[in-house]
Amino acid sequence: MGLFGDISKKVFESVKIKKRDFDPEKMSVEDISIPFSISKLDNSIIKGVLPDYISAYRSLGYKDKTMEQLDEKKEYNSYEIGILLKYIKDNQIYSIPNKEKILPEFILNTTKKQLHLKVFDLVKRYDIAVKKTLNMPELKTQLRWTPLDMGYLLYYINLSNRTV
């Protein structure tokens, strides 16, 4: 190896890349990264689909399921979850009427801090799993998310005060 090869090798060996630790407690809405095809959507479009998501969640009877039952099957796609994440990122609130008849009791009894941790753990998983260049049809083919994920997001969107 020549002179420059030896020098560059020493330079790069001495540089240690510090990996940022994932801490969902320190995450905020600014950390939410969603595909461009979702980020460009108008909030009125998103607000229009939320009642459909809530109605579907209710009609599928998730309210009476256990945490384990809600977490065993991937039934939601990356587009649906991305829509909810955009709503959160834009600091929008959607009041779910009769949420006690829709969401499981264990979700409704989750503290704000626990809910924040669960939602931002999901944000991190979404960021890792979903390419930001995918279009709507591609996102809709990715069934990666559970009814448990959807339930926590719906409840988080419902909270008017999200600070922990």
C-alpha cells in the first residue's frame, strides 16, 4: 500500500462513528419520517379516512381481544399506518366518539408516558421498515402492522394533550 493508503487507513481507523441510541422518551413528532406519497397529502383527505379506519377497527371486534390476540397477525398496511403517523406529525387531533366501545380497555388504561413509548417505538419500526420512496400502491401491499399498532395510534391521535 502506498503512502496515501497508509495515511487514510490510520485516519479512518481513529474515527469511531458514534451510534445514536434509540430512546422513544426523547422522540417527538419532528422525528416521524413518512413516505413522500403520504407527506404530500392534504390533511382534509387524511381526516376523511379516519372515520373509516375507526369504523373498520370497531366492526372487526378488536375491543374484546387480548393484547396477544391483537399482536399476532399483521393486518394493516404501511399506507394506513403512514396516514396516522402523518396526522400525528402534523399535530392533528381527532376525537373518537365512544372510544370505550371501539378500543380495548388495556389501551384506554395506558398512561400517556406508556403510550408515548409505544407510539414512538412504532415510529422507529416504521422508519426502519418502510422506504420513503414508495408510492401509495406499493405501501398498500406491505402488511406489516398489527391491530395493536393501529389501536395505540388511534388512541394517541385522540389525545388532546400528548405531552408526557
